[in-house]
Amino acid sequence: MAIEVRIPTILRTYTGGEKAVSAEGDTLATLIEDLESSYPGIAGRLLEDSDGGGDLRRFVNVYINDEDVRFIGGLQAGLSDGDQVVVLPAVAGGC
Amino acid sequence: MLTLDQATYDAIVAHAKRDHPDEACGVVAGPAGSDRPERLVEMVNAAGSPTFYEFDSTDLLRLYRDMDDRDEEPVVVYHSHTATEAYPSRTDIGLAGEPNAHYVLVSTRERGNNEGPVEFRSYRIIDGTVTEEEVVVVPELEASTT
């Protein structure tokens, strides 16, 4: 079960410069576990708590087939073969 | 150094003044690897706040898909400060997610929505380190060599 994951510039240091990688999982949580096994350290950039207990970081946006996962179950959002996942850091700040 | 054409500079300043007292935000996209800020994209500040800005998550995805389709990247990421100086805040630094971008800060604290000069400054923000750079405004960008 292959899922394409688009990696933003700032996280390509973990993927050897690759813009898109293939990973497996039937939920976003298991997909991130699989990513972590291939690209150690990447989970800590996506999750509040890199041991898998934490939620998605507030300022990381993840989309499954163009839907923001926050509206479709967060880390429990389901995945199936051929889905596309996009990771984008929020563009945000404040004085 | 950030080299920007006058029309883009003026448009960023106008956007900041128009949205004052809320923070304005946007990007200037350009061909990947070119360092040429060519295409201004004003974004909606989903936070609608005088002290915070954030691109709406749906708009963000659309923006990055558009840039991907055009083989572009965000050459400039800009936002305004409406009550403080044009210098990256701790939050700005912590959330800076584009290591290749010029981060432009415009401060509207002096004139608000009114005519007149603003503070317009540019920075690189990489791994929490801020480096200010010179801003050069030219009548038009030189013709692309590619």
C-alpha cells in the first residue's frame, strides 16, 4: 500500500533532498511511524511529542487528497492505496 | 541582498497600509532557484489580527500547488507589523519555514493607513538565526538570463 508524501523544503534534509517519498500506513499516525523508520527525526518535526504520543504540531499542515487532516480526524484520518499526502509548514508569525 | 522591482515594492507597501491595523501577509513567487521575486500573491490573514498572521490552510495548499505547477518557489514571504518595528519577532523566527526565502517585514506603526514612508526591511531566517540584508529597489528586474 503506497502513499505518496510531498515533503516541504525545510524537511528535505531528512529525505536526502527528495521532494516526494513513498510510505505506508492505514492512518496518518501509522504513516508517520513508517516515515520515521525510513527518515529518522522527521516525526519529531510533525508531532508535538516524537514518541508518537503527541498530536500534530499546531503549525504543521497535513493534507490528504487536498483535505486538511484537522477536519477529517487528525492523526486517525484513514488512508488507502494511491492517496496523496502533502505536508506544508504554516506560513505564520506575529509581533 | 534582496532585489525587488518598484511596482512589487509599492504593492507590498499598499497592501500593508490597506490592512492596517491588522497584519497583512503574502508572498512574491519566482522561478525555482532564480532568486527573482516576480509574481506577487497577496494572501488573506486568516488570523485577522493586529498581532498575528497566518495563511488560511486551504489557501496555503492552493498557493503551493500553483507554485509547483509553475515551477516556482516563494522568493519573498512578507508580512506587516502594525505597532512594532519591522524586525522578526520571536514567533516569526520560530515559525519561519522557508529557509530559501527573503522574509520581508513592513512596519505601518508610524503612518497607519496614511500616505508616507514605511519601514521596509528584509531578513534571512535559518534555523532560528536572523540575518538582515540590504533591500535594493530597481525600476524593473533585469531580463532573465535563463
